Amino acid sequence: MPTARFTFPRGFLWGSATAAYQVEGQNTNNSWSRWEETPGKIIEGQRSGLASDWWSGRWKEDLQRALDSGQNAHRLSIEWSRIQPTADTWDDKALAKYVGMMRWMADHHMTPMVTLHHFTDPLWLVDRGGWESEEIPALFARFVRRVVEALKDYVSLWITINEPNVYIMGGWVEGGFPPGKHDLKLAAKVTVNLLRGHAAAYRVIHELQPEAQVGVATNYRSLVPAHSWSPLDKLPVKIQDQLFNRAFNNALVNGKLDLVFKKVNLPEVAKTQDFIGLNYYTRDIVSFDITHPAEMFGRRYFPKGALVSPTGFLANVPAGFWDGLRWAHKYGLPIIVTENGVEDDTDALRPRYLVEHLHQVWRAANFNWRVKGYFHWSLVDNFEWESGWTQRFGLWGLDINTQQRIRRKSVDVYESICKENAIDSEMVKELVPEIFDQLFPTG
Ligand code: BGC
């Protein structure tokens, strides 16, 4: 049989994504290092330690691996507490290290995408109220100015804030992230400040670099009512969807923050996005349940029959990714998939998860939706926040005792896709045979 191919648009960005705290190691001056020191916050008391040892220089060998396996882009974040260790000091040596990484990428024709805030906050900032404080938009803008001035010769793709929805939910609603609060009023305040911080950063970036492309990475969760005919199931879906998936990005379009129970006018944040950053992992079924008031009376669970990751964190539901792509497309802006992946230390599920999800991206591209790139989470196993080392998201595995990298089968799968700019039937037949008939039906 001749080879069949799902071909992606020319110039497509193929990469993976990382975040400073998760890969660098030796981070000791931010909200998460303090969180790690607080008993009971990280599973089994695990510590990030050297993480994937990027700060000592291993970023180079990992990016080289990415490059050799066909990736032409990489998304990474800058650790604010390194650049501005105290309120009135700046560490130019730390900044120079990041400049070195960007220069290396430029020299190797790898497109960098830089995230300016990925969950961590410097301790001096935390002690001044962090994102609860009125002064945060100005403080964030000051840091962003410093970074963009230093990196703008190499970087033009920027994410201001990674997953504001997860950051708020973790920090102020569910409490698994620092500062570990359960306070909806404060959560609303932090949302407003994140919007203002983003808008301030957006303006600074464009002032320094008119051609910049600036966005936010949103964690889109596909939510489906257990019974499509049931108004009781549909109501919690509507509320959760508005609060988690839509409120932040809609405000960046029209300057109106709609948190269902509270509405705020923020005209200054309207029209401050150049592309939509989409992080997609999984879908939940939502069923009305009077015993779940904290989740707007909607109990969430994975679709029956879906394959679930080893620790039960994610289910493989590519149709949910389609929902996310459709959500992103409605904004009428270019779309970049800024994260997608699965925790799977055995790599039994990842190859099919990867291909099935990329198949959805291909479908979107073939509807002429403006999908410009895909960044897999993640390049190498790294410190997974409150789950520590128990969840492994890397294309490459990591032995944290020796820092040895372990090439997983998923690397071969992704390498073929990146190098061919296509999902090739022969590759699927060889490496992911379990989905061959589904992807390439022969009639
Ligand atoms: C975050 C990453 C995280 C990943 C997997 C996203 O919510 O941006 O930092 O590691 O999901 O859980």
C-alpha cells in the first residue's frame, strides 16, 4: 500500500515546552522553593533539587537532542527570582545566561518562545502580597522590560503568563499551589491583577519590539455534561467552562471580566493578545451532584472507556482537543498549541496520545484554522509541582540520581512527524500499530 500522509502547513513550528522551575534546578528564592520546604505540600516530601540540571548547563545537551530529533522551536520560561533576586537588585549574570541560551537557539535555527511568568514568584514579591497586591502590574512590567530589552534580538514570540486559570485555581481556590488559599474573593482580585499585569507587559513588549507576537497560555479543559438533555448537568458545565476556560481570554478581547457571580470592567486590557496559546491535556464528564458545592455542583470524572495515564491524572481524549482548538479558533487570531502531553513513565500510552492529538491539529489546519505550531509538554522529565517526580511528562526520561537521559519510543514517533512535517502511515504502522486502522482505514 502506498504511504498515506497527514501533512502540516509549511513553516509549522515543531517543539517542546519546559518551565524554568521544573527543569533548571537550584531555584531557592521563590514561592515554590518555600512551598517545597513546607511539610505536606509536595508528594512524599520530594524536592526539585537539581531538577533536570539546566542551570548547570544541561539545557544545551537537551536542546541539542531536540534539534537532532527534528524540533525547530522550543518554549521555555525565565525565572523572575533569578533576574531580580530582591526588590532593588538585578542579576545581570543570570540574565546573560538566558541570553546565551537564546543565542544558541538562534545559531541553530531554533525558534524560541519565551514565557515570562510560569507559576513561580520571587520571595520578595510574595512578601509584598504578590499578585494580590495593587502594585503587581507595574512590578511585573518592570521585570518584563528588563528581560525583553536583553532578549529582543533573539525572541519575538512571548507568553506573558502561563495558565492564569490554573495558577488562580491552584493558589486561591483548591489550595494545592502557593499561597494555598481557599478564598474566592481574593481569587477574583488576583484574576483582575493578572489581566492588568498581562496588559502592562503586552504594552511594554510592543513598545520595545513592534513586531512581537504576544499571548497567554490557557489551560483548556474540555467539559461535557453527563447527559446532554439534562439542564442539571449542563448548568455546572456552563459555570465551570466560563470561569476556567473563557473568562480570562474574553476579557482580553472586550475588556469585560465575567466571573458569573461578579463582573468587572477593565477597558485597559481589551485587545491585548496577538495569538491564542492553547494548552490541552484532557476532558471531564460533568454530572450534577449536590455534594459538590465547591465545583458548582458538578462532579467531574473521565469519560468511560478512555485510556488513563499511570497515576490517573489524565485521560486520552483527542476529541477534547478538538473542542479546545474550536474554542481557540473562535477568537479569530493565530493559534499556537503551547502545551499538550501526558504523564507516562512507561511510555505505553504517550505514542498514541501524541499521534491522536496531532491528528486533531492536522484536522484544524485543514479547515484553514490558523494553527501555527505545536509544543509538546515536555522535552525531558521534570519536577511536576506538587506531584514532584511521580509524574513523568518527558519525551526523554530522566534518572534523577545520575541525570542520565532515557530515550523513549515517543522520541522516534515525534522525530518522524517533525522531520516529515507529516504523520506518515508507515511510521504509524511501525511504531504505533494499535491506532493504524483508526487513522488510516482501508475500507
Ligand atoms: C503546566 C506545566 C505542567 C503541565 C503538566 C501545565 O498545567 O503549565 O507546568 O507541568 O501542565 O501538568
